[in-house]
Amino acid sequence: MAILTAAFALLLQADSGNPVPAQPAPAQGFAALAGMMSNIGPIAIGVLVLLLIASLYSWTVILGKSSAFRRATKQSRKFIRAFRKATRLQEIATVAGDYSASPLAQVFEDVYDTYKRQTGGSGPPRNLTALERTAQTASSEAVTALERRMTWLATIGSTSPFVGLFGTVMGVVEAFQGLGQAGSATLRAVAPGMAEALVTTAAGLFVAVPAVVAYNQFNARIRIFAAAIDDFCRELLNSLEEMPQRAAAAQPMPQRAAAAANARDYAEG
């Protein structure tokens, strides 16, 4: 921007002693933008095409992530309510597939698969450590899935201003070339180059700002999802750990002592 300011100051100073012929009223809005676009060179066109592709992809990611996060939030709320109302894990396992967009349901399915391999689908778990490792792995995979394509938003948000700045520099170079060819410092000689510089600068900011805002907002939502997944994992593991006690409480009195002994042996082992 300092280059643009110096160039305009030089031109205004050079034109201060020359009479300015009457000019028609300048075009406004989209007409002015169309007029500038008709005068830009191939380098600026290439920069604008690259920024257009980046903008389209970033908006595709933004809209897709927004829709996916809304579904995940809605289904996670429904799933956690169903989980807390259920009295058996099998009841949750039969409906978990209906909440495929929820990361909580994905974690539950992975932990339940490990639980079924241990017990066949019924009874207390035999190895809580293995279930904890499965829950940690499933949590990491769920968060990774939520973060998919986020790096593209960060890349577009951080590089688009520099791509626009490249077009700015090339526009200033073209402006000074026009100034040299005209042989006199007039705005007419440098107007096309200045137009390129301003259009590419604005385009770079137009692409970068939405990508940066969306990246920060999505990161905040992913942190909320990660905290919810960790809380659910603890709640699920607590439920699995309490299964021996619940099974012992449901047995007749003569069998409770043996069940309690088995639970102590299980905990010590």
C-alpha cells in the first residue's frame, strides 16, 4: 500500500501544473468495476482466477462443515439422551446407527465392539484397560474426522492476501511501464496498472477474510465437540465399570456374596 500511495502522490504532484480537461462523470458501482476488469492484463487475470478457485473451494468447505456440524450437534444431543435413558448397552447398540453423524455414537460403537469381543454382548467386561484404550483411539479418530479439510481453510486464509499482493506489485510495475512509455506523468498512463493493483488487492482480502473467520469459528466448535467426547467416554466407561455391582445387586441374597467376591477378584486382576 505504501507503493500505491507514493505513486499516486507523484502523479498528483506532476499533474498539479497542467490543466485538466473536462471529463465525463465516472462510472459507479459495478459499471466502474467492469471498466477496470476490461483493462487488466493477463497476470492480473491469472491472479484473479486463482483467487476465484480458492474462494469457491473455501466456501464449499465452509458450507459443508457448517452443515456437518449442525447434524453432529443435533444427533449428539439425541444420542446422549437415549444413552442416559437406556438400561442396557444392547438397547443403545441397536439405535446407534441412527445417529451416524454424531461423534459420540461413533465412539460408542467402537467401544461396544470391543466389549462384545470380550463378553459376547452380555455380562460385565473382562478388561477395562482395553476398553479405555479403545475409547481413547475412537475419540482421536472422531476429532480427526471433524478436523478434516480445516487445513485448507487455514492455507487459503493465510496465502490469499499474498497472492493478491503479487497482483498488486505486478499492477504497480505495469503502471510505471505505462508511465515510461507515455513520457509524462499522467493518471491516464498509469490508470490500468493502478486498477489491476487495487482489484487484486481487494480480491485477496475478499477471499481471505471469510476463510479466516470460518476457521476460527470451526476450531472453537471442534474444541466443544472434543470436550463432549471426553465427557461421554468417561460416562461410558463408568457405566461399564459399574456393571459387576449392578449385576450383584440384582441377584438374590445368597448369591450376592459370591458376586461381590468375583467383583473384587476382577478388580484385583
